[in-house]
Amino acid sequence: MTADRPHGTDAGADVGSGADVGSGVDVGSGADVAIDADSAYVATVTEIDADAGTTPATDTEIDALALAHATTPDTDGVLSRTHRALTLGIISVVSLVAFEASAVNTAMPVAARALDGIGSYAFAFSAFFTASLFAMALSGEWSDRRGPLAPLFTGIAAFGAGLLIAGGARNMGMFIAGRGVQGIGGGLVVVSLYVVVGRAYPERLRPSIMASFSAAWVVPVIVGPLVAGTVTEQLGWRWVFLSIPVLILLPLAVMLPALRKLPRTQPGARAGVRHVLGSRRCLLALAVAVGACLVQYAGQHPTWLALLPAAAGLALLVPGIVRLLPRGTFRAARGLPTVVLMRGLAAGAMVAAESFIPLMLVAQRGLSATLAGLSLTGGGLTWALGSYVQSRPRLAPYRERLMGLGMVLLAAAIVMVPLALIDGVPAGIVAVAWTVGGFGMGLNISSGGVLLLKLSRPEEAGSNSASLQMSDALGNVTFVSIGGVLFVAFGGGSIAANGPAATTAAASASHPAAFTAVFAAMAVVAAVGAGVAGRLRPKGA
């Protein structure tokens, strides 16, 4: 959910500088919920456009919020009696999402082969990202108009339902549908969790709880591939998906009492389902999601008839993206637009490349699902290290250079990955490369969050942070789709469904060019990001 460990959805918590606590959420066209160092508590009192229909909070509700934040004792930490249950529940939910992301990367090659769906491999990832993109906008509107509890619990239920659908799939189409339902759940959860944090924790505790979002990824990244690989090899890939929903019950039971104590949002006149789904931001996100699906479908069916869905997809995709992100983003306008652009390029290039690494190692090098998944573990650890390094005060004046350096390291890592396709080169080169790439991502993603706050006025912190999350999601959808198109175009869809390339029969179906095309394209994307880094600093700054 890119927590600043973008595995598909952006939890948006940047580990690093204490100033980077502004990961807010544009809760649609209503009030902005901003988590920043200048706010004493979250205000959701202003109706900012005619479509919002938001009912302002009552004086009693505002006083209650202010009192709660003003009277919290200094010794009251995120694990104190007041906040312990909610904190543990939030960390548990994020950890489960992180574990699922790591586990899916490990099990996906086996699942795709078993369902005879290698040709649709990229769809299994892009379906999650595309659905989560729409769900993020929906969750923002829903949280704004009716409070965060309904989208949070709906998202958790949808996430679990998607896992069950994918685990029970009898064909690749049903599996992809399950992944889409998972994406809806993930998008609903990540945004509503931010609103919960804004309402439940005083300003001084938010840096700690936001940092825990990223910290919650560390253990799952280490144990996820090992556990998922073992389950896949011993019990079957289906159990990787079917077992996780049971684990969701514990965090729900832990944090439910604390969630019930949150201030309630009184639904306004335009808080119904029809008004929420019909809001401008939801409609734009839906257009982008549908457009991305049509473009990817056309790319994987190269016929003259495919030009029709391609044209329709672009007609939906391009205008929607332009309106969802800050003006000047796609021409790398100096300052904030370039920060948002670089986040999308970094997240998209990294996730697209990472999605194909386990498949390459299993199909071309004959590694087990466990070893293929473990090759990504080092990247998760060095990501945290890079985030820590960029937070050092003496490096603050070089923030823009750190973002650029992060993109250079990511590009270098992606270039190194296809070397594993060369006979005689150890498959371990991939693990080495991904430790380099993870460090680069830690520098880039966390620095981007700090720069965003630096370049945002206090009243814009929430909407700008939402743009950053949206850029991550758009980058994931776009570049995973491009990767899927290239993979099929260079023959990857015909990779043998059984056995590694080490055998004679499978070797004839080996297509190293398909993987090389994907990694080369993503390396170019990362290089473009490094090239625009010089435009991070506004004019005259």
C-alpha cells in the first residue's frame, strides 16, 4: 500500500526527517485532512467547493477535538494506555498488507504458470494498482463526508475477499479479478488510516505513528518471501492467498474499541453513495483506471481492432491524469511539480522491474519460488537505511541532490538485473542489484516527502501529499502496464508453463529478450527521473 515502501499502494509515511510528517490525504473535494507540523489537530470544518456538500463540524465536536489534543500529557506516547490498542492495530494492518505484497511477489510466478496465465502476468499486478488508484479517491471522499470507519472496515473486508477470490481462482481471469478486489481494499484502507491517525493522535505523536507505517514493512519484507516460498512449495500457491484473511481478524479485534471512541462525522446532505461516487475526483480516478485497463489490453492484443480500445483508453487516461496532478507535472515545472513527477517515475520503475524479477529467476534460472522471493529482501532493508541516511541534519542542504542520486542508483540497479540472464553470471547478482536499488529508493522517496512539505503552504499540505500518493499509484499502473506490453511483445507470453529454462524443453521456450526489454525500459524511466532532478529547486531558491 508505496508506505514508503511502495509495493503497490502508498501508505505515504516517510521514515527519516522529523519534518516529514505531512503525509496528508486530500479527502476529495471536501475538507482537506492534513497531517503536518503546523496543525494542532485535524480540522474538517471548511466546505471548499460546491460539489463537496460537507456538513461543518459542530462547536461541540471541535471543542472535544481541541480538548483531547490540548490535555494529552507529555508522557502519553503511541504505546501508552491511551493509544496502545489503536497503534498495535494500525501496525498489524500495515504489516499484513506488507506481508501480502512480499508473499504475492514470491508466489506469483507459480500461480501464473498453474493458471496458464503467463501472458497476462502483468495484469495480475496492474489490476491491484489500477483498482487501488480509484479506491484512494473514493476513500478520501467517503472519509470526508461520513468519517473514516466505514471505508476502513469496508477496505479490510474487500482486501480479505480479494485474497479469497484469488486463492480460489480456476483461471487467470478470476485470479486477476481477485487482485482487483484486493486493490480496492488496499486503496480504501491506506487513505482511511491516515484520517484515523489525524483524528486519534495529537500532533506531537504523529511523527512516531507515521514512522511506524514504514517500520511495519521491515519484518514482512524479510520473512514474507521465506514463508510464502515454503508454503508455495509444500502446500501450494493457493494457501499463500487463502491463509492471510484469517490473520485480519486479530488487528480488527484489537483496535475496534479504540476506533469506536473517535469523534463521529455527521453525514451531510450530499453524503450518500451516489454523491460520493459522483464527485469530480472519484470520476477522474475512475476514468484513469478504465483508461489504463483499455490501453494495456490493446497493448497485449496487437491487431488493428486493438486501436479502438487504445484510443478510448488514451482519451480517458491522459485528461484524467493531467487534472489529478499539479499543473506542470508532466513538463517538469520547477519545484513541486518535479517532486511529484519524480515520485511517480521512481515508484513506477521500481515496482514494474520488481514485479518481473521473481518470474525471471524462476523461469530463466530455475530458482525455487523461495529463493526468487528472497532476492528482493535486501532491497527492503537498504530502503530503510537510505531513508535513515537522508534524515541526517547535515545532509538537509543537499536534499535535491539526494533525490537525484537515488534515481541514479535505481537506474544502475535495474541495469544490473538482466545480467542474471547471461550464462556464467551468478543469479545472486539480482540480490546485489536490489540492495543498491533499495538504498536509492530510500534516499529518493523520503527526500521527496520532505521537499513536498518544504514547498507547500500549510493549507496545501494535505492536497499536495495526496498528489504525491496519486503519482505513486499512477506510476505503478502506467509502468507495470508498459512492462506487460513489452513482455508479451518480445515473446514472454509463451514461456513454458512447467519447469525452468535449465531443461532442454523449457530452454526452447526461453525468452530472455522479453525480460531484457522490461528492465531496459524501466532503467530508462529511472534515468529520466535522474535527468529532471536539476529542476527540483524552484527559481530563485
